Amino acid sequence: MSDQILSARDLHVTFGLPDGREAKAVAGVNLDVAPGEIVALAGESGCGKTTLARTLLGLEAPTAGTVTFGGRPLGTKVRELRAFRKKVQLVLQDPTGALNPRHTVYDAVAEGLRIHGIDDDEHTRVCEALAQAGLRPPERFLLSYPHELSGGQRQRVVIAGALALDPAIIIADEPVASLDASVRGEILALLLRLRRDFGLGALVVTHDLGLAWSIADRIAVMYLGRIVELGDVEQILTDPQHPYTKALVSVLPDSPVGDHIVLAGEPPDATSVPGGCRFHPRCPVLASGEADQAGVASDCRTVDLPVLAAHSSERQVACHYAHRVLGASLGPGAGEIEQVRADLT
């Protein structure tokens, strides 16, 4: 594993609301991303994935837990954060909103260099970054304005702005959500090429498991502030074991889980986290009686699950049913689960 690995350990982010309630947006997460690795962070809206990404970037302060890069805790001083963001760059979902309409492409790409006080041969760095992002010849685009470019070209400019600082990892929040289908493939191919040619790693935040299938090495499936399934992307998407992952996979063409699974109940609410497994109010396995037959229905409703480890040689699943019936790994907290079960019986 690279010594420039970006890591979260037992990360929590809680927001206080005006009405006095608390929203537990991230409620115990372990995650690693290394240069040369693409990790997809997947889940439906409201699950906490964007808050987790912002916290990994230092844009949100964790309530508890740590973020480290290269083994060092993420600092809070401006100088420390600036040095960190040279190595870990953000690529936003909407390239139109990310680019100043009054700035030329040259100024947009050079902005990061100027913020970080990098003034050695700025023109060459900007041209190299544009070329790496697939805008060739770069001289053709230098004096263009965002409104003169296509959506795909604007996204490439945003990516070039990140590349100009020679990062080890980018965090891309829904990087192709606003693009046409034909352009989406081009941008995904670009991310793969950057990984191959420059060892660039990425955390790609997405609700689209098809995107994760296309480019990711590993996938972390997130629900209500927790990662509920983590491991190799092919293994998880061809044989999902968590009921929530199965529901997400069921909407894919030629889904391996069969018919589309419609989840009952309300979407995740970070102000009202249920006891036991946080997915249990919407769980099809519990609703169908399968959990009762397996003898885990009481656990599902009352016994919390451990935070999954960041890295493991095998897939991990935070699910009582998958753990008991399918033999899935619950990670380092599995022994605690068995003790709680014993105490309840």
C-alpha cells in the first residue's frame, strides 16, 4: 500500500439543526484510497457519501475519528490544508458551476497553481494539464471561455485544473452526472487512462452502480452514515450479499439478483437512526420473514453492527442475515456481535 494513502478511521460527522435535533451524516466509517486505486462510494441520496467526501478533503471537520494522508493526521491550519490539497484534489459534479464564466480556460487551470504559489513555467504546466485531460492541442483552448465549450470539454477543464497540481488522488463527486451518455464514457475512459499513465487514484462518489462497474477496483456501499458492504467491485456487483446492495444492483440491466427490488419505507433520515441494523425498517429480508426463519430477526432490530474495516482481503458485509446465513465477514467487530447475541439469549 502506498505511503500516500488517504484514510478515514472511525469517522463521525454530526450536524446540529436549528430545531435542536442532530443529523448523524457520517456515523463510523473506515475507508482507504491509495494512488493508483479507484474506489467507488455508492448509495442513494441522503446516505452521507458527499459529507464523507467533503470531510476527507478537509472541507468539513469530523466530530470524531481521524483523516490521515501519508500516515499524518489532516491538519486544520491553512498552510497544512493547502499542502494537503495539492495532493488530494476535488472534481465537482457540475463543470458549469465549477468554472468562473469570466475566466478563460488558461486562467481556470492556472488558478490552483496561483493559489499555491507555484509560478515556475505556469504556461507549460497549464498546457500539459490540458493535454493530459484530453484537450489537444491545448493551445486551441487556452483563450476560450466556458460557454464556448461543450459539457464534456468543460469537465475536462475542471479535471485539468486538478491535474495541474500533480495530485496523488482526486475525489470526484458524481463526475459525469450532468453529461450526456456518449460523453460520460469519454470522461470515465479519461479517469482510467490517468490511473494507468500517472498512477492517479480516485474516490468516485456516485449513485450509479453502472459507473462503479466501469471504472472502480473496489466499492464501498453506504447507507445512513455507515458503509454496509465493502470489497472488490466485481465480486460485490455480481454477487451482492447485503439486502441494500441487492436493491441497488437490481436496477442494473441484466441484474444478477433478478427482478427490481423496491424498498419499502422512507429514505434514510440522519436525524432518526433506528436501533439495531440501521437498514432494518426497509429490509426486504426482514419483511419477507427470511430473517425470522434464520433466527436473526431480533438481532436485526436490536443489535448494532460493527464498523467495517478499511481494508480486508475479503468482502465485508454489515448484515446479521448475511453473516449468519451466507457466512459473510463482519470484520473485526464480529466477536462483539456474538457476545451481544449471547447476552440477549
